[in-house]
Amino acid sequence: MTLSPPQPPPSSSPRHAAIQELRRGTQLAELLRQQVELIPEPNRRQAAVVNVGEISMAMESSLSILQSEMEHPFVSEVMAAPTAYSDGGSTSRERNGPVARTRRVRHRRGRDGAELPIKEILTEAPENDHFHWRKYGEKNILYAEYPRLYYKCGYSDDHKCPAKKYVQQQSNTYPPLFLVTLINEHTCDTLFRDEPSSSSSGSQVLDFTKASLSPEEDSSMPVSMHRYSFSYDGY
DNA sequence: GGAATTTGACCGTT
DNA sequence: AACGGTCAAATTCC
């Protein structure tokens, strides 16, 4: 992933130092993840993997916040919630677009006109939350190389949970990066959030197969690189 | 057969 | 009119 800002400030900048530390943390988390994969007991292993995933996500999120502030100091007030802003311009140059463009984050408003809480995260693992999502749409976005996938909380009907999630692949690097936009907080959180340590017979819910395939690339990559499926346990 | 996904139509916003 | 987000009928999967 391309982590360097266009014009790195002097390394004496505290913010730059923080970014360096976060990058180191990300690498260490990845190392830890590999170690954790070796835990023999399935339950403990899965729980540990999930925790490491949370750590990675937190790191990515913090990195995105710091980097976006350095690259776009003017956009931070746009967000209605603590936000990892990432753009489609400097970190992902669309191959099929005439120019790299800065993604404009629009205010999203509910019916009463109030701004909706939005959180954007750039991550390699969009499946690393433990919620049950149901896909309800997919759109090709102008100048974007990959489609945007639309998900809503699997309990949106039963429990009126308003949480939604958009997922869009941002790069064809390995591992690919996904921009995850989270809209609204889960109201089903404590009661219905899937437990990472619960046992099998889960229902497979999210599949990023298409999102992670670029239009003309073929079998030069292992299949596993193309498959990003969410698996959730029942409750 | 039920649940989840796909995909074109529809609609609101810009 | 174009674009992005959602709906919902059709289809696929388990």
C-alpha cells in the first residue's frame, strides 16, 4: 500500500513520527496475526485472530486520520463522526480516469435533515467487524476501477437497525485495500452482534470476489487473493 | 423452500 | 441529464 504522503514533512514532525510508529505497529500486528494463526485450539485461535484484526483496523484507522489530515487538512470538519478520511485521489489513481481526483465526501442527511454519522476506513480486511451484513446493491462508480458494494445490517428489518456499510476496493495491490464507509451506528450491537468465539455452522454473508477482481486481470494471482468472504456464526 | 444475492429500474440530488 | 443510493423481482445457493 502506498503510505507515503506526497511531500513528507521533516521527520521531526510529531505527526510524522506518530505515523511511523503506527506503520511499525501495523507490521507488528501482521506478525502477531501470523503467530496467532498457529494456535491449535480453534476457539482460542479464532478469538485471537479477531482481536488482532481489531488492532489492525484501529491502526489503519488512525493512520488514515493522520495521513488525510496531512494531505487534506481542510476536509476534517466535513465528517460528522470520528473519521478516517481517505480519498480516491492520492492513494488510488484510477487507471481508467483521465485524472486523479480528490474524493468529495458529501454530507448525508436523514429525513429530518440531520447529518448521519459516517465513518470511513481504509483497510485490507473489510470483513473484520463481526456484524451480520446483507448486500442490497452494487454500483459502478464514475472513474472508479471497482464497483461499490452496498450492505445493510442483517437485522435492519427485524430490529430496525439503521447501520449500513459501503465497500469499495481501492487498489489492485496485494493485499488489496478497501474503502469501507460505515453509516449509522448499530442499534443491534449488544444484543445481536455475532460472537467471534461461537461455533461453526455460520452463514456466509459477504463475498468480495467481484470487488477484488479488476476488469481484465486473470489467473496470475492465487485464488485466495480474490476471495474476501465474511463468515458469521449463527446466534 | 427459505435465505441471500444479483441486477435493472427507480428516485432524489446536484 | 448524470450520478449515486435504494428497491424489489428474479435468480442462485444451501
